Amino acid sequence: MARKITFLRHGNAMTPYDGAPDKMRILSAKGRQQAQKRREQSGNPIYDLILCSQVIRTAETALEKYDAPGTLSLSEKLLDA
């Protein structure tokens, strides 16, 4: 069976709150729309595994974009990749 790997950047994020670290920024309404539109454009794929960094907006994008009946795996190591 052929395997498919997809690389995706997170959607548009909210402006950070005062003093909050960048990786705590969440998706904006526009970012959620971007992720949903991308999902529809790619034919609503279903993946067995999604790997993403621990940055909140990356997990939000993954959850918004893909239906993953398997696993969503967060990794700090991916942040610096």
C-alpha cells in the first residue's frame, strides 16, 4: 500500500496576549477558515497518523483540517525541525 506524507503550515493565528509565549497563540477565525478550505480542496483525506509540534495553533490546524481516526501525536522535537 502506498503511503502519503503531507507537510502543512498552521493557519493564521491570533495576536499574542501581553507576555504570552508565541507557542500559546491560537488560530484566528481566518486560520480556521483556511484550514477548512484546505481540507476541502484536498478532498477531505483521512490519515492514520498526524505528527505536529506542541504549538497550539499547529494542533488546532491539524484537528480542523484532517480526520485522523488513528493518532494525533504532539512532539516538542518538531518545533525546531
